[in-house]
Amino acid sequence: MALENISPLFQTISAEVDEKYKLMNENPLSFLDELIPSLRKLRRLANLFDMPLKSITTIWESGELVKCGFTSSKVTHFMVGFYAHEKGR
């Protein structure tokens, strides 16, 4: 009788494990983003260092940086700090 009560729990856990395994195989980066929420933000930050100022402005306006967890003040501080010493700004 105890096994009958636990059976639905095992079915739920099994379905969840199958879903995670499928996600891990199909898109490992998405799986890692789910496990480590700040990883997506760190990846985006690394990309910002290779982007021209115009591209950063464009992705900010599209809302993509907000989805990654950046605030306007953080983006502003990044841009000022990174581009302050650029020649021809």
C-alpha cells in the first residue's frame, strides 16, 4: 500500500528528469543557464567587450540587456568606464 502512495511521486520525478535530460542534450547552454542563472548575464557581459558602442546602444534599446538582468545604471557605468579612455569617442 505504501508503494501505491509513492508511485505518483516517482512518476512526477521521472518525467521531470526526462525533461531535464532532453533539454541538456538539445541545448546545453540553455540547460546551464537554468542551473546557473547568472551565467547568461556573464556571457552577455563578455560579448559587450567586443561590441562597438552603437551595437551596445541597439541591444539596450531592444530590451535584450534588461532580459539578462542589466539595469540602465549598470550599462551606463560599463559604457563610461570602458569607453572613457577611447580615442575619437
